[in-house]
Amino acid sequence: MSLTERRLSRRIRYRSQIEYFVWNDRKTARTTDISASGLFLATEELLPLGAMLTLRLTVPGSPRPFTVLGRVSRVVLGGKGFDTGLGIRFLDISPDRADLIASFAGAHASA
């Protein structure tokens, strides 16, 4: 099964600076894409597969930032055409927040 077939929801390019926390250690990184089930963080500060982190997100249409628990599902070392960073799967996103991201992704998906 390909990565595209395994995706649970539509993914779009979304570049935004976000905060995330590994335990009490606050960090920032840039997202490159987002879907209702996760996002990609472009960062040189790699974490191991399965590592847990808390993300603070702001998505257009959201009245304020919200937090979501995530798990590292992919580590990318980068290279030609690829950012170094982390694929993050959302673990406890509320249905209304997932719907908000899905609506945003659907409205901004390239045809």
C-alpha cells in the first residue's frame, strides 16, 4: 500500500510557524502541509519514531489557537526536493477541529 493510499484525509500545502512541546521543552517549526489527521513539520530537530508531542495550531477559520497531541509517524532526513523533518499523526484531535482542518483543506486543494 502506498503512502497516498494510507492517508486518512486530504492533505494540502500549508506553511505556518507553529509551537510544539516535547514534555516542557518549547520549540518552533514550520509546517509544510496539513490534513485532518496530521501534518509535516520542517525541522532539523528530529525526534524518534513514536515520540509524543503537543502542538499549538492556528488554522484559518479557527477563532483562536488550539492544542492537539501528536505522535511522530515519519522521520525524513531530507534531500533533493524534500525538507528534513517529522510527519506527525494527530492522536486526540476533537471532531470539530478535524472538521475545521478538513474544510480548510477541501477549500484550498488544488484541482
